[in-house]
Amino acid sequence: MVGEIEIVSDENELALAGGEHFTSLAVSAISAQGRFSVALSGGRTPRAIYEQLGGAFAPQIDWRYVHIFWGDERCVPPDHPDSNYRMARRALLNHVPIPEANIHPIHTETEPEKAAAAYERELRGFFADGLEREGGGGRRPAARFDLVLLGMGADGHTASLFPYTAALYERMHWVVAYYVEKLNAWRVTLTPTAINAAANVIFIASGESKAKRLKEVLAASAFPGSLPAQMIKPTDGNLLWLVDAAAAEML
Ligand code: 6PG
């Protein structure tokens, strides 16, 4: 079971559909449990969704109860053009009335391993509070994001989970930092263990450069280490692939 697949005509429709899914999940999580936690993706594709959310959809969401996290971060300062935080800040967060305390960046301006450990502590504290609020204090908290938004690279990576890396098999930690040889750079990323604990995961993919890989990822898995996106299977949650017609061309 690869989850559901929703195919829309083009990138504009993808941005609208992404905005709609985000908004409806936010509205229902806030009404059911008083808050909405989401892990954002970096990359080019989600930016248009963030712009929609910061524009037409913004008034539909009570931003006081939204908590923004990141699924991965590049190891650069927060004002660097490659920063996923900076991208979301400019496309979305600067345009909505969200309290600063609800924005939870990965602090990659410090050493990557320290940033990962600090983020893990922050997430564990946040989700432990969530359990207490629901009266389940004492249970072991999981990384129960209401939504994890993910992109997929043409090599099948997602978040900063790259093919054939140890991060894919990390079971204990929710967040790891490692040096990605093929990028010649450090990344901090949520692990599959953390992502698969989410209530909803939405992959966004657009463009023909993703078509071949999308077909492979959605096929039965041969050896998931070669296609990290295949390792994302929420254990008790929903998985949706939101793709445009160009990316879906080979399905
Ligand atoms: C990042 C990401 C990464 C991204 C994919 C797809 O920080 O780069 O989180 O996993 O989502 O590489 O990126 P595009 O949308 O730019 O193709």
C-alpha cells in the first residue's frame, strides 16, 4: 500500500491543492486538540504552497495554534539563500499572525550534531506536552506531527534522507545530522522513525524530472535503501502523494 495518489494538472493546481489539504488538516486538528503541528519541507516545489498559505488561505487558519517545524535543514545560517527556514519565513511565516514562540527552526548555525540533539530534545518536549494535554502523560511520546510535508528528489531522497545512508535505518533517534557525500555538505533531518509516527504525510512532486522515480517509488519495493521515499509509510496515519500531471506521466 503506497497511500493515496492525487493527480492535478499543473504546478498552480498543485499549490492550491497543497494549500487546501494543509488548511483542512489545520482546521480539524485545532478544533479537535487545540493545536496543529506541521513539519515543512525545503526544496522548490513546496514554496508555491507556502505562498498560497500566506495569501488566500491565511484567513481560514487560526495561526495562534499552529506550530511550525522542519523535516530537514541545510547546515547554513538562517539568513543563507539555501536555508529551508529562510524560504518558509519569506514565503509564509512573514505573512501570517503566528506567534514567534510557535516557530521551531533547526539551529544549523551551530555544529550539525549539536543542532540535531537540540532539535530532538525540543521535539520530545513538545510531543510529551501534547500527551499530557490529552491526559496520556506517562505514555512514551511519539513524533505525532499532524502533518509532515515532504518533497522527493530525482534520486528518490526525501527530507535529507539520501540513498544508502545510515540515517535511513536509525531507530532510536528522531533527528540525525550527517555528512552527505554526494552534496559535499552536512544536513540535519528527521529519521523515518519520526516521520512515520505522523498522523498525515503528504509528498509533493512536480515536473517530468520526477516521473521515472515516482513510478519506481510507487512500485513494490525491491530494496528501499536505494529509494528513501519508499521508507515513508506512516504506522498509524495517512499517506498522500500530491503530484502534477508531468510527474505522473509514467504511472
Ligand atoms: C531539501 C528538501 C528535499 C526536497 C527534495 C525535492 O531541503 O532539499 O527538504 O528533500 O524536498 O530535494 O526538492 P525540489 O522540490 O526542489 O525538487
